[in-house]
Amino acid sequence: MSVEGDDPLAVDWCARAAKLRKVEEAILAGEMVTEARFGADMMRYANAKLSDVQSALNAAMKQCQISRGEKPKRTRYAVRGRMTRPY
């Protein structure tokens, strides 16, 4: 049985969540925008998509809660609605 500190493939989910939170804040603040100029032409692009960063952040936060022994909050994908007659 290996100790978690000895395993090179072990992931510290809480540290990863903290780093992803910083990346999310940088994207939202506009700090992760790269500009390239070729003469009069200019191109701007971000290094990462916000949706990808947010989904990775949510997964890391959930794994961090599990590693701490907490029960993560369930994500609800569908909301029940009431069927009403259109007339």
C-alpha cells in the first residue's frame, strides 16, 4: 500500500482548484488575452476557454470535497415543471 505523498500520479485536488480559480479570474479580468500584430493587422485571442476552465474548476472542487471527507453538493440538470393546458 503506497502513501499518497509517494505516488507521483496523485493529484492535490484542492491545490488544482485554487490554481484554476486564479486562471478563471484572469480570464474574466481580461489578463489572459494574447495579441499578435503583423503590420497593421492585429489579432487577439485567449489561451483558454472560460467554459473549459469552469468545468475543470467544478470537477476539481468536487474532488477536493471528496478528498476532505465532505459530501459534495449534487448538481441538478433538470427542473421539473408543471404541465398546464394551453387553453
